Amino acid sequence: MKRFVSPFDYAGTIAKALKPDGVLLTAKADTQVNTMTIGWGTLGIQWGKPIFIAFVRGCRHTKGMLDKNPEFTVNIPLGEIDPKILTFCGTKSGRDTDKFAALGLHTEDPEVISVPGIRELPLTLECRVVYTQQQVPEAFLSEKFRKIYPADSQNIHDDFHTAFYGEIVSAYIIE
Ligand SMILES: Cc1cc2nc3c(=O)[nH]c(=O)nc-3n(C[C@H](O)[C@H](O)[C@H](O)COP(=O)(O)O)c2cc1C
């Protein structure tokens, strides 16, 4: 069962979950459902709509999946979860691991988009990507942040993050 909520009633919960532990971002492309840990994310309003912006590095398997099917769910824990879930999903790749099977995670059918939620991380944002922005080295005004990336990057698309602006089309708690 789903209890529908306003994402902004949970803004503090979402921000505190992002740092330091992270939340999950789930994508689906072709027949594969894959999830990865994200620690960067922004909840707000743009174009008059509720938006969650996720920042996904080009080398992630998830990046290719989002390019194919530009929809994702954000899966936020409420209360304690096994810390192994976020560590595992933040270190293993869906290229060679079925993270759902390995961790015994259970999917929940979505309401609006094609990507499921995850019962173990019940606060769910269904997001449809409406805008993407490739981040580039020359746009940094602060060396403190620029130096997170390789100084001699030959492949911006692999090394830098893309911002995926997801319109939040449904938000709920899986009960
Ligand atoms: C706490 C934590 C936060 C992370 N945050 C992000 C993030 O915001 N963006 C990103 O691209 N990768 C982030 N990662 C790394 C990905 O989760 C990791 O590379 C993952 O294995 C990618 O999975 P995939 O290859 O199946 O897409 C984070 C990892 C951890 C442990």
C-alpha cells in the first residue's frame, strides 16, 4: 500500500539521509532494474514544478540507463536500515551485479513512471527527467570543488557529473 505525501514535508528527512549515508536512485532500461547510492541531490522548484536533481557521473552504469529511459525513483530510508545496502549499492556496479538479488531487495510497482520503488527504502519520489546538464571543468568558480575531478581529464563525459532534473510526478511512502 502507498501513502501519498508532499515531498516538501520530507525535505529535512531527505537532506539528512543524503549526507552522510546516502539514498538510492533506481533506474530501469530494457529489462534491467538497477539501483545505486547517491549522496548528491537537490530538492526544490523549477519551472513551477517540484524537481529532484540527481548528479550522476558519466562512468556509472546508471548513467547509460538514464540516457535510455529518462525516469528514476529516489528511494529514501525511514528509520534504520541495514547499512550494507547503501555500501553495496555504492560500490558494486549493475554492469556485473544484480544488486536486488544480491541484497534480497523487494521492488514496489510504480504509480506513474516505469521504474519501481524499493520496499526496504519506503519514501519514494517518482521522477521523470525533464532536463539534463553535463557539468564541465570550465564552469567551476571554485578550485576546492574543481579538484574533485581529474586535472587532466581527457573525457569529460566519463569523469564529470551530469545533472538529471527529475520532475517529481508522484511521492509516497510504501507501507
Ligand atoms: C555514500 C555514497 C554516495 C554516492 N553518491 C554518488 C552520487 O551522488 N553520484 C554518483 O554518480 N555516484 C555516487 N556514488 C557512487 C556510486 O553509487 C557507485 O559508483 C555505484 O557503484 C554505481 O553503480 P552503477 O555502476 O550500477 O550505476 C556514491 C557512493 C556512495 C558510497
